[in-house]
Amino acid sequence: EADIYQTPRYLVIGTGKKITLECSQTMGHDKMYWYQQDPGMELHLIHYSYGVNSTEKGDLSSESTVSRIRTEHFPLTLESARPSHTSQYLCASSGVQVTDTQYFGPGTRLTVL
Amino acid sequence: GDSVTQMEGPVTLSEEAFLTINCTYTATGYPSLFWYVQYPGEGLQLLLKATKADDKGSNKGFEATYRKETTSFHLEKGSVQVSDSAVYFCALSTGGTSYGKLTFGQGTILTVHP
């Protein structure tokens, strides 16, 4: 059973607020990922990490930032939220092999008013 | 670059009908192939995977075979249930500069009626 957690599950905030979306996994995975899922369902990789102190931008440009200070923790931060940031955010983790499964958290649905 | 193309949706079926969701891919090297399912309000769950040509992945009555010659990984189920209603994503991962990152198809919504 995969153990990857995201909090909060739902967040409604006003424009200009700073927010942090939390993601934690207990599987000891080195690789972690953040995806943005638009209303049309398509998934876009926005950040990934191959280990502690490693972070890279994904395929879709995002104004968010990430950090990886501990293996199990990969938070995503928006310094100043805007309505265009309204979306579903999914966190995932995997082992190091290309054949390894990515395990997903339940997601955070963010609404910026 | 790598890409995954899924059949256009949504797909609507009656219970016990046969399901096929087509998936074709373009990739450099030898990708691993995955099918993920997303139930309403949840994250993605791995449904099945195959890591080399001619492998068949199977789970919960769903099957898909890695066909290198046709670059396909079609999802099938012989008899769907209402509880199979969800969004299904085909995906691949490769080595090289994209090492381990997943490339997803656009997703296919499946609705099963009693």
C-alpha cells in the first residue's frame, strides 16, 4: 500500500495570499513530483526532485516553487496566489528505476478568488 | 519528444459490456508503459504496467499488452461494472534526459450505466 499524503485536500483563498501545499511520503522514495491537473483532466509536470537538495522545473512553467530538505517531504509554495492558479495539484513519488511505479497522493484542489 | 495518444472520449457503456481504450505512443528507446485510473475526487492509482515488449499487464480484470511493433498499449476489460466508472490515463516513462518522468495521455472518461 502506497503512503503518500497531501494537505490540505481543499483550499479556498483570496488573491495575493501566500500558500504552501504539503506533500509527504513514507516509502523512502528518492524521486518526488508535482503535477497540475487542469479541468480538462490533462496532467502537467511542474516540478520534480531526484533527492534531497535537488529540484528541477517540469514541462509546464509555473510560478510556484518547491524545496526538498528531507527525503519524505516536498512542499510547494505560491508566494502570491492568483485566480489563474486555481487547479488540482497532485504530488507523486517513485523509486529510482525507470520501470518503477509513481504513487500519487489524493491531491489538493486550490481555488483562488 | 515522447508522447502518448489516447482514444477520444468520453466512453459510455452498459454494465457487462466489453471495454477497449486505445493508447499509442511515440518514444525514444524502450519505454515502460502504464495505465492509471482516477476515481472522482481522488489521485491517480496504478492499474497495470508493462516494462518490455510483449509483456501483458493485468489487474482487476483489466489487461493491456505492450506491442512494440504497433507502438500500442490498449486497455481491455471483458465485462465492465458501474464501479469502473472513472478517468483512465495511459502513460510512459523512459531513460535518458527524461529519466523516470511520466508522459501522460489526455485521459479517457469512462461511464458505465446499470
